[in-house]
Amino acid sequence: MKPSINATITADAALLDIVSKWPATDTVFRRYDDVAGVCLCCNCLFDTIEEIANKYSLDLSSIMREINDVITERNKVNEDKNVL
């Protein structure tokens, strides 16, 4: 299954679903590992982004913005490759 070009992730999406469709989003979660005190990709694969933010007192709106920015940027790169 090819990820949608115009995808927008919502807070009820599971971490595993996000990183499996958009591997580049892994960088967002890794940036929050130190704040959370755990490897989010190791310990929270089946949790939603909202659950993760609540559990580790993370700023949900910042995480969501960063995830969607990575996806948007990745989609632009892929679209540019298709144009060439």
C-alpha cells in the first residue's frame, strides 16, 4: 500500500502505523526519547500519539506538527522525483 500524498496524521494514530508508512517520521520520535526517558519506538509502538503525549507529558501539538511536517516534506521529495 502506497501512503497517500496528502496524508495528515491525527493524534489517534498509532506510532507503529505512522513509522511503518512514513519511516522518516522516526526522527521525530527519536527527538523526544530523552524528554520521555524511554525509546518511544521501542516501548510505545501500539500507543496513539495522544496516549504517548499524555503518558510522558509531551506537547501534543508540537509532536503532531513535526510529524506532519516530515510527511509533507517527504511527499514533496517524492513528487519531485516523479516529475523528473
